[in-house]
Amino acid sequence: MKSAARAAAALPRPYSRLFSRSDKKRRVVLVPNLSRSFSTMASAVFRSLGYRSVPLPLADQQAQHLGKRFVHNDACFPAQINIGECLRFLSTGAAAPGEVALALAKNCEDCRAGQYFALARKALDDAGYPEVAILTTGADRKHIHPGFSSGLRYQLRMLWGMAVTDALDAMVRATRPYELTPGCADLAYEEHLDKISRALEHGAKKACAALGDAVRAFNDVPADRSRKRPRVLVTGEILMNYHETANRQLVRYLEKNGMEVLLPDIVTFFRRQVIVDKDMARRGLARRPVTKRMVAEALDGAYRHVVGKVELIYKHFRFYEPRPAVSELAASVAGFVDTAIMAGEGWLIPAEIMHYARKGVTSFVIIQPFGCLPNQITGRGIIKPLKERFPHINILALDYDYDVSMANLENRLQMLVMAAKQFT
């Protein structure tokens, strides 16, 4: 026993490079992309809390290659994307490894999204960057970032940031397919993403004022929606939904082929936890159900307040359409998928499809990383029963990895586009 204890004590610490309190001023926090607006916003939130932070560029071909090289091929494609973005940045020499830290999301611990930090640590060490520290937005059970905690201030500012950038993203998608001068919507988007992010550093009130300016700017973009395009909802694994280079510019491809693209709100992905916690407490499936329900109710109140305030501003957008509340989405899958299913996107994928099918949308694309078991079950696996309920809709499931051929994706997407135009 003593020899075993001595052998265990001799093992090196798996996370020897910790993010300490002194690193808050010394290191630059690198934020990889869920979407470009999300990483830009999240960097602003870090800066508002006194950290030095920059968003990483969207993964180019070299970043994806580095991700595949240093993250095991069997690991989830989004992990390769985000870790590859960091490796690409470090390879340019833009910053010394000892002066940066990589920020990674930590959620959905049933799948690999909860383990990105372990994959990143090995990849950074293997690539020759052991000096890079890592921090995560989840509970730090491995004690790798004692200098950072995703406490209440961080969470509230992220909530405001997500709600505001969700509205900005919705405006550009609603305007760009109908703009009379190509590029105007993108110019307005770039200008106001920057303004909103800088405003967010100074608080939610200024960020909301910046969103109001963005609404007025998009209302001034020359556009003609007298002839509506067929609509398509893109849903699926969260990073693949929003990461433009990971999904091979899917939104722009569909727009160029005459479609208007709808995407779920990012804030809804995080808000669904409230629905699950309430349900689990009600059914007695949670430890300390009374406490669980009280905390969930408090969080739900925060979500309602923030989303409601942002919606009041967004309503002034000329092409405004109300977006579904998470409670509405949860109700739509009653008897279809249990809301306790949280792995991956869980019940959100069928809920979003059912909601928009009832609103008249007939085309749907489910995108997921190749081999993503949670989303294969509630993504590809729910197509047949959904078609039985809504026989008039078309659902296309696409799997992505580093080697996916755009020609293969295009062949399948064109079938969806032709069907949508035929029945519009």
C-alpha cells in the first residue's frame, strides 16, 4: 500500500499550469468561437470583469488541420474546431504561450462538450505549448483555474450579452436575403456588433442602447420583402449551428440559393436547464427538490427579465417576429420526447422543428458532428416520427467532420432547395 501511495504521489499533476489570481492581469484570455458574435460578446464580458481578453479568429483550413492533428480523430469535430483555433493563433507567434489562457465552455457533461478542457490540455502539451493555462465556464472540479470562477456577475453579463447578440443575429438574417444593395446588411452588422460589444463592457444598459441603434440601422437598410422566400430552419448541435466555417457557410449557401434561414436563439440552449430543473424537482427526480425548484424559479425570473427587456427593443425592428419562449418549446414536445433528456441538444431539436412546422415552415436541416451520439438520437433519430406528425415537411440531416466534402453536402442541399421552391 505504501509503495502504491508513493507511486501515485510521484505522478505529475495533469494540470500543472493553473490559471491563478495573478494571471487575471498577466494573461490574455483567448475566446474560441461558438459563433463570431458570441465570442466577440464573451470577450467583452471578460473585459468588463477586469480580464484581458480577445476573440479568436474563426477557424480557417489550417486551424481545422491543427485541430485534427492534435485532437484525436475520434473526438468531436467542434472540439477540434475550438482547440484548432487556439493552436492556429499560437502558431502565428502573436502572443507568447506563457502570456495567454484558453477559455472553454463546459456544459453537457454527458457528452464530450463537458471534457474539452482535458482534450485541450493534451493537445496544447503535445503541440509544444505547456505554458498555456486553461479556464472553463463550468464548475472547476479539477482545480485548474483557481483565479477564475463563473459566478453570478459573469453569468448575468453573459445572459445580457447572449440576448442582445441573438437579436442582432436575427436582424441580419431577416434582412440580408431581401437587401436591394448587396453587402449593406453585413456592413450594418459588423458596425453594430463592434458597438454592442464595446458598450457591453460598460454594462447592460449601454448594450441595450447600442442594440436600439442597431435596430434603427437595420430599419434603414434598403430591402424588399414583398415576395417572401421559402424559409428553412437550421438546427442541431449548437456549435455546428452557428460556426460559419465549421458548417461550411451553410447559412450563406442557403441564402444564395433563394432561401431565408432561421436559427434558434443561443440563449434558449442555456435556458432549457431551467425547464429541466423544474421538471425534475416536480417529479422528485432531483436531490433536494424544494431547493432545486426555488433556484430554478429564481433563474427563470432572471431569464424572463433580461429577454423581456431586450425583446421590447427588438420589437421596433421592421421585420420583427416573436421568437418562441423555452416554455413554449418544452410544451410542444409533451408526449413526444421527455424534457429530462438533456444530452447534446436533447429535446430542443424536435421542439424547434415542431414549433416552426406549426408556423408554416416546411424545410428543416439538422446538422451535427459525425458520430455525435446524443444528437444522432434526438436529431436523425426523430425524423421518422416527426414526418408522421407533419407529413408535408422536408427534413435533411447532415453530418460534419474535417473531411466532409462540400460537393456531397451540396448535392443533398439542392434537393431540399428544389423541393422548397416547388411547394412555395
